Amino acid sequence: MTNLYEYFNCSSKEELYKKVKDDDASVRSLVDFIDYSKGSIENKYKVITSPQDFMDFVSQNKMPEKDEVISVFCSTKNEPLHVSRFNMNNASNFKNTLRESLDAGAVSMFYLSNKANARDVDLEIKNYFKTFDIQVVDGFHYNETNKTITSNKESLPYLIKDKLEMNNVAESDFENMYHEKDNVTSYGNFDEFTSYFASQEITGLDVAKDNMKVKKSLKAGYQYDWQESFGVIACDEDGRVIAVNELFKGSPNASIVDKKVFAKEILSRNDIANVAVFHNHPSGNPEPSVEDMKVTKGLKTLSEKVDIQLLDHFVIGKKNVYSFAKEMPEYVSDNQDYKQAIRAQAKKKHKQREFDLEL
């Protein structure tokens, strides 16, 4: 089995994490994959109906460099099926991208290129994919100077938002959407790195105000684990995350939570005033089981016995992260500040110009 660290020419999870944070070109495929892994939480937009939809969707990825193109292949209803990044100067890239799009069942596509590309990208892409009856619905161009994306059809520049703040993500329900997935997740040390990535990303956040960031990082860190993993997010009295620790590994369909170990963890520091817990469902479905409810209620009682509040229990799936505080608030501590904060994080809605499809 290929080792994840060796594949990216690193010797440790710390070195690989630094490359990811530095946006090192040598780990771009991993950065793209992590960004993809954060998607689908609280998803409301299943289809791309407007330039804004496309921008929200594609903003998850690293923007294309000169000669690069990000293509989003869709169904007849403009549901994204597959994402690919390729180099315009490499003929084999076109062929591989075409093969992947056909395997995904695509009939239409959108693409994003770098404005600095000197080639006639629009004509070249349109003519190539038209040969295979794949309709180019719209093309977009990324301007590195002012950080905007402009639609060919609308000619209105959209400012790119911070991808970690994107709450509405148009993303596929299909597992094969991002072509790096099957390769990256099979590498040795993948689970070790992604759990480390999640802990590093979450530490220092405000668990209430940055709730979506916490959930996205948990999703990137644990959605591909084949075993159930259980962990604790420890917070100070202001809700600032001071530690994230994985405590238990279970089987593919069950986790083991030892109350003594949990109690030892939350009492390990005097500045721990609030905690949240998390575990993943390898099945991909984040809906809590009866056992999950029982465990949550027990941990709430245990925590409150030592004057610590259990703010939330996150259950991580492949498309979403379930929040007990949001869906079953009676199972966690009655911290109104936290509950009000997560309810207040409403989605922004945009008036959108719809695409006129010619399918």
C-alpha cells in the first residue's frame, strides 16, 4: 500500500499538514480533495441553475492557474456528477477528462479557466466536448488580480468568498464525483493524517460562532474512516476550542465509549468548561442510532456532574454532520448561548439569474 506521506514526499503528518497550509503546489490534489470533502453540509442547492450557484460550488476548489481548467460535468438537470482539473497543454488530459465524464454519465458541463490563459479556451473546450454531445452550458474565467469569477453569459464579476465560509454548496450525491477520491483514501496513514488535520483546524475556533467550520473539518477528517472513531472537543468558558482528541476506535458499525476514559479526558485540564463530542458513521448516514442517543444522554449527565456542559454531539456522515444540539437539544446541556448561535447561522439567499438550458 502506498504511504500518503511518501506519496507527497513528506516524512510525517506535521510536514504534510504544513505543506497543505502553505498551499504547496506539490500537494494541490490533496488540498482539492480536502476541500471537496468538506462539502454537502446543510446542502440546499442540488443543481446549478445560475452563475452564482456555479461560483458557490467551484469556490470549494483551488482556483485554476495559467493553462489549468476546472470542469464540472452534470446530468440533464444540471446536477454535478464529476469534477476534473486538467492542463490545456496536455492532450492526454482532455482524453482522460472526457473518459471520466462519460463514465459519470454527464450530458452537460461548466468550466472555469484562468483569465491569464492566452489560448481561446472557450472555443477549444466547446468544440471538443460538443463532438461527444456534451453541452457547454457556460464558461467562467478566474481573474487572479481582483479575485473574481466572471460568467461568459452574464459578464458580471463575482467576488470569491472564503471557501470555509461557504454554507451552501452545490454538490453531487454520487460517490465518484471527485476523481482523486478512490486513490487518496486508500493510501497508508490517510486516516491518521485526516484526523490530525481536523484537530489542527478546529483548535482555536469558537465552537459556536465557527460551528460550520468545526463541522466541515470533522467531515474532512472522519467521513472516510472504515471504523467508528469517537473524540472530544474541549472548550474553555468562552467556547474557544483548546483541545481536540480522538479517544476510541470501534468496529465498522459500533463505537465503544468508556465513561472512565471520557471523564479522565474532560478533567485533564482546569480550563475545560464545555465539551462537544463526535463520532463518524462509516455507512455514510449521519442519523443517530438508539445507542447514540443513549450514549449522548449518559455523557450529558456525567459532564454536568463535574460542572462541565456537553454542548453538542456531532455525528459525521458522507454528506452531512448531524448536530444533537440542533436536532435533539434535550439530549445535551441547556446552553442557550450555544443553541441560539447555531440557529442564527442562517443561509444567505441570492436572487439568481437562471440558465436557459438547451437540452
